[in-house]
Amino acid sequence: MDADDPSPLLAHYLAKREDLKRYFTLRLRSPEAAEDLVQDMYLKISGAPPGEIDNPSAFLFRLGSNLMLDRLKSQRRSTARETGWRAVTVSTLAGHDVADEPAADAAAAARQRLGQMIEALNDLPPATRRAFRLHKLEGLSHAQTAEAMGVSRSSIEKHISAALKHLFKRLAD
Amino acid sequence: MTTIGEDMSSAEGQAIGWIVRLHAGDAAESDWRDLETWLAEHPSHLDAYERVESLWAELDTMAAGIAPRLADDSLPQAQILPFARPERTAAKAGAKRRAARAWAPWAGVAGLAGAAAVAALVLAPAVPTAYATGRGETRHVVLKDGTKVDLNAGSRITVSFDGHARRVQVDDAEASFDVAHDAARPFLIAVGDQQIRVVGTQFNVRRRDAGLTLTVSRGVVEVRPLAGGEAPPVRLTAGDQLARRDGDAASTVSHVAAAEAFAWREHRLICHACTLGTLAGDLNRAFVTPIDVEANARPLTFSGVLVLDNEDAVVGRLAAFLPIKADRTGTRIVLSSTR
């Protein structure tokens, strides 16, 4: 393949670039931030190994959204709550890694937040919690979760919506 | 579901619907366009969407902390057991009762048969779950206990947890494990004719072509024959790498730069005198277009770091280092020696 013969994904990107920029301008409330993000997407696409992608246009929107969330997460990571939460998690693993002890109050707040999240999830009916676990924690699609649980796709959608509504009501600021 | 939506603004309820739909795994471009239209309709829509998305993203960062502490969710029809297992402590049983009370108001909503559901809480069954990746696909999974697994392309593992042990069967696969500490339940990996026993540690398992390469980057693991026997287990600590082929009487253990074994997670392949035959196996998992290596080129060796960015570029780099040429025949790439 020649250098001037772009991969199918790259060709899609070039064709959809303006659509992506318009969508992310709306999401980020800033044309400059959207332009940055769409640039980053180009770097990701041109550097990644090609996989079989069923629906390249939807993939591009998802990729952009994930990049946007990664930025959000790294911003949050600098906040006390995030730092504290990570240390709490690490200390439950092998016990070797707890090097940066966060301030005690930040760690306590993080532990409390995690505790609230778990408590809220444990109040769900088991089938809803199972659907949530398989989909959100183990990364199965709705179709795969439906197959694993032996129920219809639409009931998985209902379980995930119910779980998220419940968590949102209990936890969102 | 009448009780949960009532005190939620309709924008938030709709935003949840969007998030769920777009993460279902088969969202189409039209779904994203519909979302764009909805977001543009009213400023409150974007505000609501951001709040829900923020929670959704926060759940990802907490996944490893959440997974081990979720209450049992085994399905009612999966098992009926006459006696509770002796190792279940009173405290645990108490937690189950609290959980049962907590979801009781939901029972009608979810349509669960109460008695069967309560019976199910007695025992967490070992229902095996398979995780697999195709060509050019890698996957990050957080297991129930908080253990994190990264699966390389073209890999398959099966996981089953019960009250006694966490068991993983590694078939043809390469995977990195960051195992959550649980002194009560050892983490046991069956691979080829060996068993890897873990307490809490990080390591990479490569199971290809009846061979095993195990590299430990943190903590301690033990390896012993699946069949048991008299010999003491081989104990590996950080930086150790064990290599063997099925049926070998003994394994080779060497000290290595452990980070190299994890390079595949950054789409890099590190070779120390790898034959082209072996290398082709990795490339064929990482990329979509099949690569065939002619017999005259299979023994050629390559040393160095290959960045797995793009199949044509990788083949081009190999051709620059080795006396080979690459021919495209229809949908395949054929590498042959030019000597």
C-alpha cells in the first residue's frame, strides 16, 4: 500500500472531519478545543494498527468521545478526590504500590465515594447488577450480555438504564 | 420502573437513554447524529448529558475498586444447594440478608421469583466466562475480584471463580494479569501442562504453539505441573521469566527486563533473535491481512523493536533489515528470501 493511499479508516476520517468537528464543537463548547481533539484523533488513527472495523463512522465518534473523556479523567486525576481514590484501590491490590500516601481527608472522601457507589449498586436487583457488571465492568456489549444472561437485548438495555438512573439519583452532585 | 424516574428531570432521564444507547456496542452513525440534534435543541440537554457522562466515566476509573465488593448476582435458575457451605462466615451471611432486604422492593419490578432468588444467594457458583479477542483486537477486562486482565490479539481465556479459588484456563493466548490480593482464594491459571499459582502480583502469560513463556514484573508466582507430582514448584519473583514447551522435563528460568514482555500493550514487539517464522505468528494476530512466510525465509532472525503501527509499514521495515522481499498475492502478503 502506498503512503498516499490512506487506510479505509483514515479515508473515512478525512470524509467526516467537518462532521466530527461540528459535533465536538457542540460537546466541548469551543471550536478551538474541537479542532485540537479532531487533530488528536488523526494521530490515533494513523498510529494504530488496523483492525476490522464494522462501522467506521460510528467508530470515529466513539474514538473522539473516548479521547475527550480521557482528558476529563486526567484533569480529574489532579484533584484530591481522584488521587485519594487511586491510592485506596492500589492498597487493596498487592500491597507493594502504595508509595504516594494522599492526605488523610482526601483518601477518606474517596473511600466514602467508592463505598456509596458500591452500596448503591448492591441495592439493585441481582439481575440488574449482573447486567451492569458484565457490561460496564467486564466490557461485554449489550448483545453479548444478553447472550450470557439468556435474556433479550432490550431487557439488557432496561437493566443498564435502571442501574444508571439509580446511581445517578444516589450519587450525582 | 415508575419509582426511579420521578424526581429526575426529563433531560437527565433522556441523557441516560442516550448514554446507554451509544455504549450498547452497535451504535450507528445515525445514533450520533440524533444525539447531536437532541443536544442542540436546548442548553439543558448538554448540561444533563455532561452530568451523566461524568458519572459513566467515573465508574470506569473505579471499576477495579467496585468489582470485588459487589454483592452476589448469580441468577436464580443456576443452582439449588441444600446446605450452606461451611466457610461462609456469619458476617457474610448477614451481608447477604441485608442485600436481600435491600432489593426486596425491586422484586416485583424485575419479575423475580422470591424463593428461588433467595436460594441462589446461598452459593456463588463457578459459572465459566470466556473472554476472546480477534485479529487486530486487544481487550481490557476487570474481573469480579478486581483483577485486571489485558488480552492480546487472537487470544482466548476462560475464567471461573467460586468460594475456594479463582481459576483461569489459558488456551492459545497472550495476557497480562494484575491480580487482586485475596489470601482466601488463590488465583490458579491452567496453561498447557502447567499450573500457575498466584497470590497478588503482575505478570504476563504467553501461550502459543504448545509453548509457555511466563514473565513476572511484581510479586511472586509458583508454577507446577497440572498433574501434580513430587517435585517442588518453581518459584518466580520480579524479573524472572520461565520458558518451556509442553512435555519438557524441566523449564528454563532466566532473569530478564520484565517490561519487555508487556510491550505488546503499547503495540510494540521486542525481538531477541526471533525467527521470521515465529514473528509471523505475532504479526498475523496483530494485523488483518494474512502473512505467509516461505520455508527459505522462516529461519532468518530479527533483533530489535518493531512498532506495530501499520501492517505495510511493519513489513517494509522487516524487508529493510532482512534479506527478504514482500509480494502481495490477492489478499495475502508472502515473504520470501532473496538470498
